Amino acid sequence: MNRILREDIENVIKNSPEISSKKILITGGAGFIGSSLCDFFIKTGNEVVCLDNFSSGPPRNIEHLAGNSNFKLIKWDLRSGKIPEGLSGFDIIYHLASVNAPGAFLKYGVDIFLTNILGTHALLKKAHEWNSTFFFPSSSEIYGDPTVVPTPETYRGNVSCTGPRSTYDEGKRAAEAIIHAFDRQHGVDFRILRFFNIFGPRQSFGYPHGKVIANWLVNAKKEKKITLYGNGKQTRAFLYLSDALRGVLDVSLKKEASRQFFNIGGSEEVAMKDVAEKIVGLFGDVEIEHKPLPKDDPNRRCPDTTKIRETLGWEPKISFDEGLKRAKEWFVEEG
Ligand SMILES: NC(=O)c1ccc[n+]([C@@H]2O[C@H](COP(=O)([O-])OP(=O)(O)OC[C@H]3O[C@@H](n4cnc5c(N)ncnc54)[C@H](O)[C@@H]3O)[C@@H](O)[C@H]2O)c1
């Protein structure tokens, strides 16, 4: 593991609730966020089982954990709505599995829906059977192209149910709905965290699974060119990985978060043209190429994070500029 990610995980350990000797199931554990969550739980002395089909998370994200007796990897596809035989007794289930990049929305729309619906239902049944806490990562996409910005958790969304992003947006919305319904009908200690644009080490780049910051850092390094879509006035509020992980741990481990749903994202709403300029500033000699905005790309995206701040005391610790520098350093070495 390189220095940046090692420091990030240590920082998360220092600033999160203590947890050890627990049994943790992480679906999507080979992915960007999941692999660092695996690192966190292994480093803090827990037992981790990771289920992944490697559709968007590569095996190299977790191969350093292969020899660890507390870590077990099961190659598994959750689209079937089945869970491997012989698993039992997990204290917490993190159901992170889901392809989630805009390129993949078009190519794998049905798979995304099945993973979020059938996978979530299957894992909820196990959470009930094992009396596990059930953590689900939802998304700013559930708000669609919001008319209220900064967007609070109470906003009900402005979502297309037929557009190119719809099986992801509606998949996450339906997953949230079934989690609430499952709790009402059978009882489950769930926690939902709606991520807004997380970035950092190990995020996928390139088509179809790449996300914008990772794509731009790798393209700036390798091709000296990045692509800005539309006029660049569309906004996002990016959050660095270690702050997102601290949020995941606060929400999954603090009792005040039981049966709650929260937004999490950066506190700076930035226009994409300004993000592109920052990347040019970090590398120097990089050209910005312009292409039309993809259909249904949200115009503004920025969370109201009052609820997670007031309920759990979570605050971002890494500014966008600092996170960008750390991510650049990681991608220059590893990307
Ligand atoms: N990164 C973000 O900005 C962001 C924003 C909103 C929501 N989320 C959610 O957070 C979670 C983790 O996202 P990430 O950024 O780490 O993405 P990622 O693509 O890096 O990780 C997802 C992992 O799930 C695995 N997976 C996908 N479908 C599967 C299936 N059918 N069976 C088994 N494994 C499967 C992939 O191989 C990958 O390892 C996802 O649920 C995503 O929707 C992320």
C-alpha cells in the first residue's frame, strides 16, 4: 500500500469509533470504497469476508490482504439474489456492491438494478436472521436533478424513471424503500448513507467504470488532455475518501444512526470548469477538450449535511484542494 493510502487509513482509525473482534461482511469489498473499508477492519483486528464479482473493482485492490487469516474473499455475483452457503454470524453487513459510474449506467443498467434490488433483499434477510447491523450506501442520484440545492434528506427527488441513469437512480431509491419496508415488516437495524461524489485512491478510471476526478488525473498524467462536458457550469461537492470512510464508520457504529438516513459530501460546491482548471494547475501542461453534456447530467449537486453533523458530529477534515493533491500523488504513482 502506498504512503497516501496508508496515512489515510491511519487517519480514519484515529478519528473513528473503536471496533475490534467483530465479524464483518463487505459486498463490493474489492471496489474503491469497499477495499479501504476492508483495510480498516483488518487493521483494527476484525474478521472480514468480502464478496465481489470484480465487475468494477479489480482484484489488485485487495490482493495485499490475501495471506491474512482474518480476511476471506469469495468471488460472488449478487445479481442472482443469492448469498453463498455456509456464511453466518456477522455483526455488520456493508452492502457496497453496485457498479455506479455514468459510463456503466448505459452498459450495465439491468445488472445495476438487479444488484441493488435482489442483492439488497437477500442481504436484508440475512441481516434479520443473523441480527446484523445493515449498512447501505445510497447516492445523491436518488435526488435526480434537484430543484432544491443544497439538498436536504427530506427532498423527494426530481428523477427520470426512463433515462440513461434511471436503473441506478431508481435502483438506489427502490433499495432504500425495501430497507424501510423490511424493517417495518420484519425488523432490521439499518443505516443508510447517501454519498455525493466521493474521490480518492483506488477509484476506477477509464471507460466504463471511471469517475471524473480519477479519469482526469490519469488522463492529465498519461495524455496531457482532459475532457470537460458541457459549459462546465454544472457543480458538484466532492468528498475525499478518508472523510467518506469516517462517515461510513460513524453511521454504521454509532447507535444514534440506527434506522436513519444521512447525506454525506463535500462542503464546497465547485463548478466542473473550475475543477478542470485545478487539475491543469496541478500538472501544468494539460489541454482541456470540450464535449457536449451527456443526457440527464445533473445541473447542480451539493448536499445539505446538517443532519450528519448534528446527529453524529461528523465534519469533513480534508479540503477539496488537499484531497485533490493527495489523489494526484496516488494516481501519479499507481494509476
Ligand atoms: N463513489 C461514489 O462517489 C459513490 C457515490 C454514490 C454512491 N456510491 C455507492 O457506494 C458503493 C461503493 O461504490 P464505489 O465507488 O466503491 O464503487 P466501485 O465500483 O469501485 O465498487 C463497487 C464494487 O461492487 C462490485 N460489484 C458490482 N456489482 C456486483 C455484483 N452483482 N456482485 C458482486 N459484486 C459486485 C464491483 O466489482 C466493485 O468491486 C456503491 O454501492 C455505489 O453505488 C458511491
